[in-house]
Amino acid sequence: MITVDHLTKAYGSFRAVDDVSFVCRQGRVTGFLGPNGAGKTTTMRVMAGLTGATSGRVTIGGLDYSAIPNPGRHVGVLLDASAQHGGRTGREILTLGALAMGLPSARVDEMLALVGLSDVEASRRMRNYSLGMKQRLGIAHALLGDPEVLILDEPANGLDPAGIRWMRGLLKSYADRGGTVLLSSHLLNEVELIADEMILIGHGRIVAQGDKKSLLAGAQGAATSLVMSLDNTALATELAQRGHLVDPLGDGLKVNAPTEEVGRAALAAGIVLTDLRTGGVGLEDLFLELTSGTARDGAGAVPPPPPPGHGVHVPPTPNMPPVDSPLTPPGGHR
Amino acid sequence: MTAAAPTLDVSGTQPIPFWRLVLVEFRKSYDTRAGFWLLFTIGLLISLLQVVFLISFLVQDFVYATFTDFTGNVWLVSLVLVPMLPILLVTTEWSQRSAVVTFAIEPKRVRVILAKLAVAVLLALAAVVLMFVVAAVCTAFADLVKPDFTEWRVETEFLFLGAPLTVLTTTVFGFAVACLLLNTPAAIVLFLLSWYASVGVFAAIAALIPAFADLLPWITLQVNVLLLADGLPSGGEEWGNLLVSLVLWIGLPIGVGLWRILNAEVK
Ligand SMILES: Nc1ncnc2c1ncn2[C@@H]1O[C@H](COP(=O)(O)OP(=O)(O)O)[C@@H](O)[C@H]1O
Ligand SMILES: [Mg+2]
């Protein structure tokens, strides 16, 4: 439904968004994930026609945003919850939106009830809102015109845990009813529970995309094992000789290799293993690795994203690590 | 909705009609504290100044009052007060960053800006009407109390042409400055400076460089606008003076401002 096609946005010589392509499909929640400054907001602003693209194109349902008549009725946008006149009440802000979109004023009350802003809160001026309340108001504004597509930039920012859970439910059911949702976040755990698909962006470039399973599968090169033996030092030496990265971890070792490899190394060196298990690879590790400032280009064992317009997924590889492994292996951070 | 249709069906959706954008912008002109008090102050000053004149007329002996006397000072005040409306209406979208939402709702930005101009024009006309209604009431009251000293001398040229035209011109001038700067205090300062100070500055320059004096009628907006109060320009040269100064002070800033509004990133 949303097609981003080789989008580049440059500020001078700096490319905030660099040749980004992806697709958000109907009936699905797409998570747009990346650290601060990765280019998420810029990409979404181009979607809503607020920032011009340097090259490339974004279409929504085949149309440029500016070609959609009364776009609020088709695309709900929340880019910056604070970007409203602070002197207007929450109700007034929604009333202005409803008036412009040609909606009955009853719609304002419906939306206020939906996002859980009480009458008293809705009649307060927005400059007195907490960030969470602004976020709720922004979500209400995005949903006002009953759109088919939702574009939400960091909507969970400032929401309390109950609010985040509420939003998850809201977006999930919205997508189940056939809506298209794109939501961005710099926090993995905000997104991974609801996103059917994830787009990982770092330094303006897409570093991986696909659903959780295929992302993890694609990251098998980063698989780790946790091992304990009677002679960790000798084992570490053996593994290092075989070209694996070894880190001491607690009473054992963490090895960047599948368990089978570690077992073979121990056998060859004649070392008795006392514990050997897969350290798995968490999405968080993957996320950090792919988007970290020092991310080496070769480090992504994830194949490059498939061409746009295609189903977005990373092809499965023969020896998949278990996908039900813990998301954050012990000491998973480097 | 089916998953197989990745296109938006917009066939049943009408674009936002212009009158609705005007309605929205009109609502924005009074739904904030600053906007409301500005409107209130303009209305109050337009009425109050005339009432003050009425009282001073009533308590003084042997002075005459005509209908036009009531509007004279108020008109001059309106010339700089009413333009604050478009300045506020345009610049707050940027200072409060609500432009992000405004232009997401109507991505054809020029329509939003035109709607703001339409609201400013309508409010300016309303201010002129208010001015004359209050003047009529005051004259009627004066006529009642001191009929011998009151005169209903109405200059129709000023009433129907001069007053509306001048107030409208300065309002559009304010709008132009606002579009150019997109910043409330800067726009107010530049508006007042160019309205009040430019004539003096130009005259000073002309005193130093005599050749510049010939240029004066072509570039002083204030003089040309005030001349409008007595009716449309009479000759070709006067028309030229007016049009050139309008292009210089209004056309140019609107052009530059609009180009920027239409092309700049909305943050
Ligand atoms: N107007 C601008 N001029 C220069 N750089 C900009 C501008 N807008 C954004 N950037 C830069 O583009 C990068 C991406 O920003 P953004 O899209 O907001 O990231 P994210 O939303 O992922 O945190 C940042 O490094 C930011 O500083
Ligand atoms: Mg951002």
C-alpha cells in the first residue's frame, strides 16, 4: 500500500535517507526501526509531502500524497505530536481537523473517547498536556478521517506501559480490519510484538527487512554458542585458531559459531565439555549490530533487501537457528 | 478492503472545497487567546475611539461634528491594526509548528494560504463596516443631543471606496510581510517600520541625493495608499505610481514568501 522507491533525501552532502526502498502491505503492521537520527522521520515526512525527496518516490496506494483528494480521509498521519498550537484545547484541535475533512463533530467525541482523553482533559490547552496526552491526541487526529493507511512516527513515545499496550491492541485490530500501518520506533520492544514486518534502518540506509522469523534466520551467521568445559583456555585457543570470535562469559565462553562447530573443536582438542548450548541470536543483538555506528558492511550476514514491489523477506537458509531462542542472550551486548 | 488491491480508491472522495478551508482558517483566527484578544481589541478600539470623540463633542460648546469626523482617526488606526490579523494568522502556523498538520490535511499549500488571505480580507471588510456602523450610531446620538451642531455629511467616495480600499491594501501588505518572514514579531516590526518609517527614511535620502526625489512617488507605499482614500488615481502617472509601489511592497514579498512556503520543508 505504501511504496518507497529508491528514496534519497540529502541535506547538502549529508544523506539523511539514502536509496531507501520498501513496501508496507495492507492488513499488516510494518515496524520502522532504527536508532535516533537514522532517517525514519525524514522518510515519513516525505510520505506526507512535507519534505521533498531529493530523488526517488513514495506512493500511497499508487498515488502521490498530494494527489489524494482530502488526504485525511485516506491517510492518517502523526509525525510530531507537539506540532500543534499550544493555545488550543485538544477538542479544538480535533474540531479544526474534522471541519477541514468534512466530518461531523460527533466524530471528535468518538475519537476522544477512543484514545481515552476525558472531557476535562480535552478542554485543557494543549501546552498543558503531558507527552503521553499529546501522543494520544495525535493518534486521535490521525484516526479522525477513518483512513485506510496510518503513518505514525514514534507514537509510543511518552505513553505509559498501559498506553503502549492499548496502542498495540488498537493498531493490531486496525490492521486486522484491513488497514495498513507503518509505525516507527527506536525501541525494538515497542515494535516487535505487533509488527508483522520490520524495516531496519541505520544511517539512512535499510540494513534488513522482513518478518521476525526471517530476520533471525537471515542472521544465522551471527549465531552464538555458550559453552563451558574443563579447560576453557585451551578451548578458546582452539576456537580462535578456527577463526571464531570468543568472549569469556561468566564461567564459560561465548562463541560466534554454531554449537556443532564448538563441539567439533572440543573433540579435536580433546577437551571435555560440561555445557554446550546455543546462545541464539536475539532481534536486539541483530538490531544493535546492524544499526550500530561501527556496523561493518560485511557484518550483516543478512542478505541485501530484495527489490521493491516484491514480497519482502529474507530467504531462509539451510541451518536456521531456533527462532524461539531468548531475545536477549545473557551478556548479549558487546 | 481486500489484500489484493494495493491501490487507494479515491473516486468517492471530493477535494476539500475552498469555502471549508476558509471556514477553518476563520475559526483559527479567534480560537486562540492571542487571536481572540486581537479581534476583540480591534473591535473595541474602532468603537471606543469614536465614543470618546462623541463624548468630547457633547461636553464642548460651539464645535461641529460630521459623520466623517467620527471615522477619521479610527480609519488611520485601522490601517495598522487590522493587518495584525493576517500577520498572526500566517505566522503562528510556523511559530507553533501547526503547519505540519495543516499541510498534511491540505497538501496543496497555496489553497491554505489563499484561504488565510480570504479570511483576512473578510475580516478587514468587517472592520470597515463596524467602523461606519459605529460612526452612524454616534452621529445619530450627536444629532439627537445637539442637532444644531451635527451634520450628516457623508463622503460616499470615502465610505464605499477609499476606506475599504485602503484598509484592504494595508491588510494585504501585512499578509505579504507575514508570508515573507513567517515569524510573528519580525513581521510586526517590519510592517510598522515600513509603514511609518519608510517615508521619512526615503525623504531623508532624497534630501541628500536630489535625483532620488523623482523616484519617491513610485516607491512610497504609504503615500500612495493614503491618496487612495480620496478616490482612485486620476492620471496615468498616478496609476503608475500606485501600481509600482504595490508590486514593490506587496507583490514582491508575496511572491518570494509564497515560493518559500510552497517549496520549503515544513518542520
Ligand atoms: N533540515 C535538516 N537539515 C539537515 N539535517 C537534517 C535535517 N533534518 C534532518 N536532518 C538529519 O537527518 C538525519 C535523520 O533524521 P531523522 O529522519 O529525524 O531521524 P530519526 O527520525 O530516524 O531519528 C539526522 O542526522 C538529522 O540530523
Ligand atoms: Mg524521528
